Amino acid sequence: MKRLNIIISSLFLCLSPCVFAFDYASTVSSAEHSAQLRTGADFTKNFRHGVKLRIGEDLRFDLYNSASGVAFSKSYTSLALSYAPIKYFKIDGGYTLKILGTKDWSDYNEWLRHRVFFSVTGSYKVNRVKLSVRERVMCEMRTDSVNPLEKAQNAWMLRSKLMVEYSCLSKPLKPYIWVELVNTLNAPEYQQKYKNNDPTNNGHQYIRRVRTAVGLTWKIDKRNALDFYYRFNYGYDRDINIRKKSGKIELTEEKSFQHAIGVAYNLGW
């Protein structure tokens, strides 16, 4: 009987963190507001049979940020290869090196991220209006050490984008508008959403970003173009902190509202 009590006590101690891990200690909401200036450049080499190679750079600067207040926000350096076997269909994949300006610069694991993506785009044109739908699977990889119960080391996401473009008749101008949803695919169990934050309900993945943009592309000549745009980004994230002693979860719902104006240069040959 004594040995049985010891075994039962040991099992209880081992399982207790799992039991209490579903007990949310608190739910705190935070909101971040920011305004950005963005600038970038894309260089596209066109090959035969609908193959294109693109190299791009995107720089983002915070003009105002209620959380960090820093000037340099992010940098994206991308390399992508696309293939359009037919007029209405395109596939592409690529890699992006992401640099975060708001992190600790003493350790590159804090400010460096790697991203790979693969997407499928379908489009259809009626007169001067072009409608396109893109589905992109993306994985953002961290090199720092994280608790896999709190956040994913390699975060998979699905980005769904709907875009409408219009080609002007007498001028080399192309106004456009698009909207995009970003959905998590492998958020850890504790980070998933529960109905009324009740962990006894089944968890599920959630929409992390809602983005929309309106812009104008100016075709200067056959090879050169400028893109002017305004974008609005609503972000929603769930930051998890599991206390070691109690095993309880601290959940912080992080919301962000971002306005951005930008200009990008495009060269294609």
C-alpha cells in the first residue's frame, strides 16, 4: 500500500503541470498603433515559357509607433521564381530574409528570421479589369530558442489574397485594390483560440492578419514602373507565457492597427 501511494503521488506530480496548463491565469489585451513609410524595389528577369526570376528589397520605417517608437522597423530581402504555364494560372516559390529593427541587436537570433513560401495564383481578365486570387503557404523560421508549448519554432501560415486591377485606356496607369487574410496553420495548442477562452472547448487556428491596400502602378516605359500605395493592416496575435511553478497560462491578446504609405520601383527585362 505504501508503494502504491508513492506511485500515485509521483504520477500526480508528473501530470499536474498538464492539468494546470489549461488554466488561464489571466487574459490581458494590448493594442499597438503605428504609421509607416515603406520603400522598395523589384527586379524581374523574364525567361522563355513563362518563367520569371525576381529579386526584391522592402524597407519599412515607423513614423509613429505607440509601442516601440523606433525609426527602422523591418527589412525584407526576397528571391522568387515563378512559372506561368498558361495565361490564367501561375505558381511561384521563394525565400525571404527578414530583419527586425525592434529587437535586440546584440544577438542575431533575436532580429533575424527566415521565410519560405509557395503560392498558386489564378486570374481572369474581362476587358480592362483583371481579377486574381492567390493562395500562399508560408513558413517563418526562428533561430532563437523558444518554448514549443508557447509558440512554434517554424510558424506555418496561409495567406489568401483577392485583387482587382484596372488598366486605363489612354494612360499608362493601373489602379488596383486588394484584400488579404492570414491564417495560422500550426499555432501550438495553448495558443489556439477557445470559445470564451474556455480550454474545455476544442481549440482551433485563427486569423492573424487582415490586410487591405489601394494603389496605382505607373508604367514609365517598357521596363520601368513605379507603384504608389496605401495599406491598412489589422493584426491579432496570442502571446502565451506558461508559469513554471503553477503551470498556469498567461494569455495576452495583442492587437495592432497599422497604416502605411509607400512607393516601390519595378524593373523588368
